[in-house]
Amino acid sequence: MKTVINKSVVLVLNRNWQAVNTTTPAEAFSSMMTDAATGLDVHGPDWMVPVKWSDWVQLPVREEDFSVGTVEGLIRVPTVMVLSNFDRVPLKRPSFSLRGLWLRDGGRCQYTGRELKLGEGNIDHVIPQSRGGETSWENCVLSDRVVNNRKAARTPQEAGLRLMRQPFRPPTVPVTQLLENQYQIPEWEVFLGKRKTEKEKSTAVV
């Protein structure tokens, strides 16, 4: 049995069952108590039933469930909940990170064009930080680690390199594309898809 309270382990769907956010058990319970949302009683990808709060508190807590203790006993935490009235999918700009650069640059080194594997790429500052270059969308690209080490504290021109394209700030995208299943909750994959993500390992570069 797993107990959580302040972790975002609940995937939030709009009323069309599109993923739009994540939230904590406390916030999920609050929404369910006021009928602003229903929890999904999930028994595999083909069996999901929306359950209102009055019935939810009667559900048994299974071994694999997250749960929260109350004076009346344990209550199962929904891993997915559905909003009753909200039907939009908000747009959001990706946050600056190695993963964000990976998505923007298509997983390719922006100097060689080579498709990189996990752990082969990191962040390169086109204008090196030691020379005033900012850590921003407009000054950073995904680079092969070997190429980046060779470039060191030089500009691409000084290192004999040429960018495939100038770095840019990515456009906004549906928020569903940016949600991460960081706790590896199986029920979320139905709504997020089994997308490959790149772990943001060491990235400090010149």
C-alpha cells in the first residue's frame, strides 16, 4: 500500500477525457467533494468508470493503490479524475530544459545533424557563457557531447562548426504534450501515450 498527500499523482482530464493537468490527492478530493470532478475507477485500459465522491469513499483500497488516511479509515486516491465542466485543452510553451531542447531540435545534434541516443546529447550555449551568452532558447541548442566538448568556450565559427538552424523560442503547444508521467503510473499511459522522454542528466556546458 502506498500513501501520498502532496505529490501530483492524479492526472486531470477535461470532460472530453483529454489530459490537461496533474494534481495532488488533496486537490482531487476537494474537486470530487464539490462535484467539480469524478474519479476514475480503473481496472485496466478497457474498464474505467467515473465515480462520484459519495461512492468513491466506499471503494476498497487495493494493494497497488495510493491512499490517504482519515479518521474513518483509508481512502483510495484516484490516479485519474475527470472535470465535470471544463472542456478545453490549454496551450503552454515548453519550459527551458534539456528535454525541451531535445523536443525542439528533434533529438538531433544541431552541428552535425546526427540523431542522438539517450545520454549522448547536452546543452550547448552558442555564445559561451564565459563570453556573456545567456541560458535561453535563443542561445542554446542540443549538441552531441563530443562535439560540445570540442567546441569548448568558442563560438561555432571559431570552432569550425555550422548550426543547422538558428535557435529559437518554441511555440505554444497543447499542454497534453508536456505532461510527464514521472511516477510511472500505468493508468496515465492510456491518456498520455507511451512517449519516450530524455532524462535531464548533467548539462552544464560552455
